[in-house]
Amino acid sequence: MPRPISPHLQIYRWQIGNSLSILHRLTGIALAFGLFALCYWLVALAGGQRSYAVAVKLLASPLGLLGLIGWTFAFTYHLLNGVRHLFWDAGYGFERTQRHASGWFAVLGALVLTLAVWLLIWHASP
Amino acid sequence: MSLRSPLGRVLGLGSAKDGTSHWWAQRVSAVALVPLTVWFLISLLALPSLDYATVRIWLSFPLTGLLAVLLVAVLTYHSYLGTSVVVEDYVHSAGTKLASLLLLRFLYVLVGGASIFSVLRIALRT
């Protein structure tokens, strides 16, 4: 029997709370694929010099780099927003201003960390 | 007298007697992943290079190998818990749901097993 589901996306007013909740799930799904890539990287590393060279070539390709940068943002956001969730689970940070501030902190913090990580890599690479 | 219908009893629907265990396992693994993932990311960034020899030597240190095994084990578990909730939320037909969850579990055991096996292959080679 088809029952109404909640929240109804057609009439739901979009705001930072539900957007970040959806982003948490999306980044989680993206990170699942990142885990598969990490597994492949480890298997290739254990397999020897030749299989590792193939993995590095794949990951250093334009598409591979795009994936790695995307996973960096997905990871840093999921980490910061995950800690935000843990604070809620402990009973803290439920006030409107706190919710909004911590939400923006998670998004902007993830962007800053992603930028910092890739600037570091860019500067270190010959 | 039981209020459950015979059909409900046969299908095993209703109380599964483990109310919060999935939720709690997700939080515990999340807490463990905060230091493990941050350690992994910073260690990789701190390596002078990500070429074959450097990464192999790094992973062959006992502490690195131990932490890497713990990381991929907890990561796999946490990711499995998360994506299985996504499947439970969006796959509605009972048969497809069961098949997807089964496939997902097998996939994660494979990914976790292959990752741990690879780290051990590198770490235990002397």
C-alpha cells in the first residue's frame, strides 16, 4: 500500500539543515566508492611494481585527479559534519544559531581543508 | 494472547530485539575513524613521495601496518552500515531489497578482506 513519505520533497522548504543532511549522505556514498579505490590501490601496491604503476597512472589521470579531489572534499565534509552529528547525539548544539553556525563551519571547513591539501600536494610535486 | 498476526509472525516482522545496535555501531565506528583517517591522510601527505618503494617501506613498519589494517577494517564496517541504510531507505520491493543487501554485504567483505590481505602481504614480507 503506498503510504505518504516524510519529508515530502515537493513541498519541503529547502534550508541549510536538510541540504547538509542530504550532502552528508551523498558524500558517504561517494566515499564508499573512494573505499573501493583505496582497496584497489592497496591490492595494486601489494601486487608489485608493475600493478602499482598502473594504479598510479589511473589515479594521476585527469579523471583520477578529479575523483581524488572530489573524495578529499567528501571526506573532509563527512568528517566535520559527522563530528557535528556526534555532538547532537551527545545532546549539544541544537539551538538554531548553533545548528546554522556548525553547518556553515562544516561546509566552509571542508572547502578550506580540500584547498589546503591540494595546494600542499601541488607545491610538493616536482 | 499475542496481538501479532500469524502472517506477521511467520514473516518475522516486528521487533527485531536489537533497537539501537545498528545506530550505536555506526557511532562507535565513526568515533574510531576520526583518528584513523586523519592519521592516514596526514601520513600520506608527509611522505616524501608516493612512489612504489617509499610507500612499501612506510607500510612495512609494524605500527603503520597495524593502523592500516584497523583503518580499512573499521572503514569497511562503517561504510557497510551506511550504504545498507541507503539501500533499506530507497529499495522498496522486498526481493530486490534482500538481494541488494546480500550483494552489498558480500561486496564489502570482499573489499575489506582484499584490503587487509594486501596490507598484511606488504607488512609481513621481511
